[in-house]
Amino acid sequence: MRLDVGSQAPAFTLQSDAGVEVSLSDFNGRTALLYFYPAAMTPGCTKQACDFRDNLAVFDGSGYVIIGISPDNPAKLARFRENDGLPFTLLSDPDHHVMEQYGAWGQKQLYGKTVTGVIRSTIVVGPTGIVEVAQYNVKATGHVAKLLRDLQLS
């Protein structure tokens, strides 16, 4: 089930690439930009992560905290962060529980076939825990530029 703008964001706690537990509530009072992606160190996911990295100053300057969430284990996420100099938190959701709550796990089209997996998505959670933006089936390439326009940051 997808989230609607104006709904309460589901609470969660996941393990980070640094091996510590991170909760959505850790970002109360700030705007959290959660982006869900299929797999660290793949071409599309690397492109998207690097686009967030390269635009981090714009997001930071506007009060957004970027958090990437994938089914990868924390050790792989740590390698991804290190390999590509990613200056934001990456969270591990191996059982897809949080992705399911956020509507970022389910059936999708992949190379003409219907498969079950991560639906590349971006959810912006405002300072009080309310969903401000919910974008599903986003493209890896060009998504960050579109998001910057949608958020009126560029």
C-alpha cells in the first residue's frame, strides 16, 4: 500500500551502514528524505546515490536529511558508502518490512517481466512525521534533478 501526502509516516528502526540502529524518530524536527533503492553498487543505484551526493549541499541548505534504504546488509552498504564517498546514512531493510510499510516493495516490471522487489521510491517526511512527498516508480537517472525541481530547490 502506497503512502499518501498528509498521512503519518510509519515509525521504523533499522541498522545502518555503520552498524548502529537508526530510527525515523531520530529525525524529529527535521525533514527526512527517504529514498528506497534495489541494490548497492549496481549502475542505476550508484548513479542515483551519486546524484544525491553531488546535490547534498542544496538539500542540506534547505534542511533535508537524506537517508537511503535498501535490502542490502550493513557491510555491503558500508562498502557502497566508502567506494562512492556517500556522505549520508544508508539503512539495511533485509526483510523488506519498512519498504512494505512505505509502499516501496511489491510487484513491478523489470525487463518486460512482472517481478516482486524494491520499487524505487522517494518519500519526504516532514519535521512532525507527516508525509510531504510520495513518489513511486522513479527513475535512477534524472530523479534527483526532477526532485530538486519538484521541491523548488533548483
